[in-house]
Amino acid sequence: MSKVEQQLEDLKATITSELPSDISVSDVKYEGPELVVYTRDPKKFARNGDLIRKLASQLRKRITVRPDPDVLSRPKSAREDILEVIPDEAGVTDLDFHVDTGEVVIEAEKPGMVIGKHGSTLRQITQEVGWTPEVVRTPPIESSTVSNVRNFLKQEREDRRNVLEKVGRQIHREEMSNEEWVRITTLGCCREVGRASFILSTPETRILIDCGDKPGSDDVPYLQVEEALGAGASTIDAVVLTHAHLDHSALIPLLFKYGYDGPIYTTEPTRDLMGLLQLDYLDVAAKEGRVPPYESEMVREAIKHTIPLEYGDVTDVAPDVKLTFHNAGHILGSAVTHFHIGDGLYNVAFSGDIHYTDTRLFNGAVNDFPRVETLVLESTYGGRNDYQTDQADSERNLKRIINETHEKGGKVVIPAFAVGRSQEMMLVIEEAMRKSDIPTMPVHLDGMIWEATAIHTTYPEYLRDDLRDRIFHEDENPFLAPQFNHIDGGEDERRDVADGDPAIILSTSGMVTGGPIMSWLEHLGGDERNTMVFVGYQAQGTLGRRIQSGWDEIPLNGRGNRSKTLSLKMDVKTVDGFSGHADRQGLMDFVKTMNPRPEKVLCVHGDESSTQDLSSSLYHEYNIRTFAPKNLETFRFK
């Protein structure tokens, strides 16, 4: 008998001994980081609300209780009983029964009403029908991504259970080494922005944190990952994704091409956004005549292997590693990832991309950890002069530009990332129009912005407290304002908008590296009445950075005639303060307010001067040992 099987036998015996004599345990399994307990008495389990909590606390494991399939009531009668229990105001839109696991997935407009106070309604459902309820939100804006992901996972339930059982056995396997050390290897995003990727290693475990590409690079963006991983992809135990932006997530499906078959840990909204952005990444590559690094099937494989975690949940991801996600304040579902290694041996936190203070969309990044010996910190705006404008001033500047452009009869074009900055702009513009600070006019959303916004409305619990409350309790979803128009008519609709009355256009790509923004440049760039406003980071080498720096002869590559250029006459403005990244002061404050502060900081994800400036300042201000590593360096701790 293997160690894992012996563990499960011992756990079954322990659980049985702790339960009342009239509650049976028929099987105990690992599924990913969770311990799943099967019983023929699910209703009795549900009647004792504290039973699972006490077992989880005693065993120090996340526990899910499921009924044996042969004790389940029929789905038809269970459906009627469940709908009797759930208040009509919850807006149940679907019930999906899975006999193999005894779970019923309840989709509702107001999931909180299905859950009930402290889970009381869920327990009542199980008491009535024996089925284990799982609740998901009905998107207020229809999202093809959310629908496709849910349907795909439904179709792949059996394969996914096999994946989870395999992962569970891997997590709880016997430790093979008596050595104790921790290493971090930098695969990318060191002294550069983009290509984020690190390996966290112990004698037992190799964990890959992020695996992205580099925007605007003429190099084949994934060669470094190929060289660093290659056939070694199969030796990785887990992948952890901090957030969905392509400079962090684009190349995760490539791992499956190289033999990886393990879990991807991230938040639920990041999983959905990851799929959306990766599929678009392949689509853009095909349109530009480039050979994509992987096929769409690999994107689906990545989704199938994703294990979503919530902020604050401490989760075993390896025999010697526990992982906890914390809000990073950057984009929807973004996470600061905290690793607790060994039995108190060492703690490492990777910031991913962070915004330290609150924005209109998100609460500020969390930096409250029991221990962190080493912090890997982004440095995008880490340069000594990288201080962003106060957000209130930024909003005033943006409103002034919109008003001036409107008075000239022009249109405002804002290149924006589909995820994060676009929704921030939508909130600013919606409020400005509601308060009559700017004229009410159409706001056209082009590219993936509408779909990304739909995903935001699916997960309001990840948004800033007051915004979440508006969506939850006041039924005033600002993303549903009537002035927002989804451009879905392609080039004809763009031409009509360009020929029409004053308007605001939010369009991908945010760094003007392709996509619909190129069409808007062609339609509107030659008219001096119009204005382009940059509100996000423009990486070196991108067309956005060049336009921002004064270029006025713009190549329209990828639009059928590679030699065509545009004489740019529209006004070009930059409004700082809307970035999803902390500025220099925010990064310094993030470290300053950590208690205790880390012993070491690796400054990454910034150009050479930014990483070195931040590294030097943290050392001199706080007497912390700091580094500005290069790619493919390895640091050993302990």
C-alpha cells in the first residue's frame, strides 16, 4: 500500500471515529488540495452544521462531503424540492445535476440568497434532497467566455476528476529528501517588462510562477521559456498564475505541448480571463501571419487543469509547500502569491503586478503576511521619477480633454487593455456623464472590452467594496449604463462611428500593437479635431510608445498593405494616474508597511533603470538586502 493510500485509510478511520454512530463514511479521496468524504447519510451531515468545520480544523484539510450516488433522490423531484427552499428573489436560472459526484450546480442571479447566512440555505438543500449544492452566478451581461468555460468543464468532468485525483496524490506523496533549501530561478521579466516567469524550487518541488510573453518584442517571445524548460516541463509540480495579462499568462498552454500535465492554481476570474486572452493571442498571431506557439486545444487543456482558489485560502500545493492568494489590486482576480515552505522553513511572496492604493475598480493590494523572508516585487514604475498623477487630478485631466475635443466636434480614442483599464475608464466616464461633468455621448467599446466587462460583472465579489455593493444591493450596475455600445459590426460599424457625431472610443490593443485600434487610427488619425489619449503603460518597442514619444508617420502593418503609412494629425495626450501598477511611492509604501518586512527583495518586471533604482532605494531606506536580477539567474535561500 502506498503512503497516500495509507493516509486515506487512516483519515477514513479518524473521520469515522469522530462522527456520530448513525453517520457512515463509505469512501475518502483526495481531489486536488481537497479531501472528499463520501457518505450514505448526507442529510444527517447537513443537519450538524459544525461537523465539517470541526473535522477540517482537526485534520487541517479542506473537506468536501458528497453523497453516495445510490442514495440520491431523482433529479426531477430534487429540482422541485430545491426550488421550494430557494427564495424566488434569488433568480435561479439553471439547475445541473451530476449523478457521478452527487453535486447539483445552481446558477442564480443572486448567489448569496442561494447560499444563505453562513451557508444555512445550502445546508437546508442538502437536508431536503441529499445532493451537494454548488453555486455560480448568472452573468448580468451575457458572457460567451464564462458560458464556454462552464460548458467545457461540464463536458470534461470525468477527465477533470481524474486530473484532480492525480494532483491530490502528488500533493500528499511521501517526501523524498532530507535536505532543506529554497531556490528562485528568474526565467523572464528581469530588467524588462513582460515575459514574466519564475521557478520556485525545493528538494521536493518545482513550481512555475507565471509564463508570459513580451509585448512589442521582435524576438520569438517564447524561446527563453523553451530553453529554460524544454523537456523539463514534465518535471514541474505546479503552475501558479498571478493574473491573466498576456505578459504573465500567454505561454502557459505551451507547457502542455512540452509534456506538462499538472495543476494551474489561480483565481476563478483569472481562469476565465486567461482563456479569453490566450485565444485572442492565437487569433491575432494568425491574422498577422505568425505561427502561433501552440494550438487552441492547449488552451482548453490549461483550463481543464486549472484549480481555482479564493483569496485568503491556505492551500497545500505540494508535500512541502502551502499557497495563499491575496488581492493584488491590479486587475480582476489578480493575486499576490504567498508560499509557505516546509514546516516553517521559509516564506516567499511574489507580488505579480500590484496597485497599492484603492482604485475605482479594486481595493488596494494586500501586504499583510505572517512571514515573508523574500519578496519578489514588480518594478514597472520603480524609477526615481516614476510618480503618477493623483487619480482625482487624472480624472479632471481626462474630463477636460473630452470636453475640449467635444467642443471641436471631434472624437476621443483611448487605447486600453481589455482587462482592467477599460473597466476603470468606463466607471470614470459613466460617473462624469451622470454628474454632467462631460456631455452624454455614445461610448463605443471595441475588441474584447465588452466580453471582459461581462466577466467583471460575473465576479463582483472581486471588485472594490463600494462598487460590489452597488452591483449586489443597489441594482445600479454602472457597466450597464445605456451609453455603452459594443462594436460588433466590424469595419462597417467603425466607419459609421467615424463619420458620425462626437463620441468616445475605447479600443484594444492598449499598446497599439495590433487589433481594432489600428482601424481607428486609420479612420480618425488624419483629423486634427480628434484626440488619442494614452491612459496605460506603453512598453518600449511598441507603436504606442513611439506615438507617445512624437511619431507622426504611422505604419499600418497588418491591414493588407505593409507599405502604407498614415500622417498622424490627431492630438495625442497622456493622462497618468490610471495605471493598474503602483507608482514609485506605492511600491516603496508596499514594502514600508509590511510587518515584518522581508529580509530580501528581488526587484523585477521593470526596465533596467527602474529595477536598479527601486532596488537601491529599498536598500538605503529600509536596510533590506535587495537585488535587480538578470534573466536566468538562480538565488538560493537557506
